[in-house]
Amino acid sequence: MPTPKLIIRDSHATINRDPATVEMPSGGLEIIADDGRTLFSLRLTPEGVLDLSAGSFCKHEGKIFDDRLLIAPRSSNCVTVRRPEYEDLRKIGATDTDAETGA
């Protein structure tokens, strides 16, 4: 299947009456953290599905984020996706086994 056409614009563009858009020929984009690593990676699939993934551990605005995504529904047409801050599992009483299994 061909790569779907993905066009983006700044979220305030309609308020500012800025018609500028940018085509993403790869069908995806990355939101970059302050340390240059990927904070979020988005891709539009040929089926019209938005595929969202976290990058690796990264540092952004003075915080270190781990590689998980926390997803919470806000309404029937909106979700909140965030990256939790990294916590050393040993500091919160987890065992080495918990760290390996993600428990």
C-alpha cells in the first residue's frame, strides 16, 4: 500500500489565520525532546489509523521520561497520552523481579 498523505499545521494556525501547512511525505512525524531524542512518534497508516509510540528514555524541560505511554480517555472522541517521569523502581520498593517483568 502507498504511504498515506499526512499534512500538518500548528494547532493555533486557525486562530492566527495562518494557512501554512507542511506535508510529511513519510506519513509520520516525531516530536523531539530537548535532548534530541524522540518524545513521541506519530504515523498515519494506509488504513487511516494513527499509530503513536514513545521513543526511548529522554529528557525534556528538566524531566527524565521513561519509554512508556499512559493513555486516558477524556471523552468519546479524545484521549490524553503522556509519558511518565522515570522513577527508579528500587526507590519505590520494587524488587529486581518486578523491574524485569514490569510489575
